[in-house]
Amino acid sequence: MKTVNNKKIKNSKLNVNNKCNNNENENDNYNVAEVKFIIEALEALSNESRLKIFRMLVKAGHLGLTVTEMSKSLNMPMSTLSFHLAKLSQANIILFVRQSRFIIYSANFESVNRLIGYLTESCCNGNPEECFNNIYK
């Protein structure tokens, strides 16, 4: 369990940054655990309902939301929402903490940053700042 803001957070996996040199292309030098995480995260986000849930949790920030709050906002039955939350949790892109009789869900920003980093690290031949500067011109 990981502690954030004096709260015990379940489903927080260790950050794996080790790279291996089995491949000539340095962009593909991620170890098996990192690649597995990336695939699971992208698979979890490839569903429209889960993507909506995830975006809602990102917007809520570290304070997170309860299942009831999300269910009302998304007009989604709690059983369906719980199914999708379980998938997102298994992919380690959301976290949950029990507070009294409520479970508060929030985005796992550490994992999200790993995912974004993986997807953009080779942008513009390893100079992502060039890509982003061109986008906003």
C-alpha cells in the first residue's frame, strides 16, 4: 500500500524504469513489466465508458470522487460503473481509498505520466519540446 496525503492507497504498483538492451531501436528498450503496464493501460482506456470515467477522475484531481457521484454524473448504473472501475484499477491507472463507508476513486497521476512519457518520448526524434512548440504556433 502507498500513502498519499496520510491516506493509504490500494493498487499502487512500483514504478519500473529499468530498460534492457535486447533491441537495436532504443525506443523499444522497455522491459517486459513496463510494456505490460502500457498495454494494460491503453486497453483499459480503449472503452468509451472507461475513458469517460477516467477523464472525470482526472478532472476531479487528487480529491477524487465516490461511486455515487460518478454514477449520477454519468447516468450509469452503479454495477456497470463498478465493473469499469475494476478494469481501470487492474490497469493501475486509478487508485481507491476507503474513507469511512465510502470508497474514493482518483486518477493515478504517476501511472498516467508514465503512459504519456512512453507515448511521447520519441516525439520529433527525441525532442518533444519541438513538437509541442509547433503545435501551439
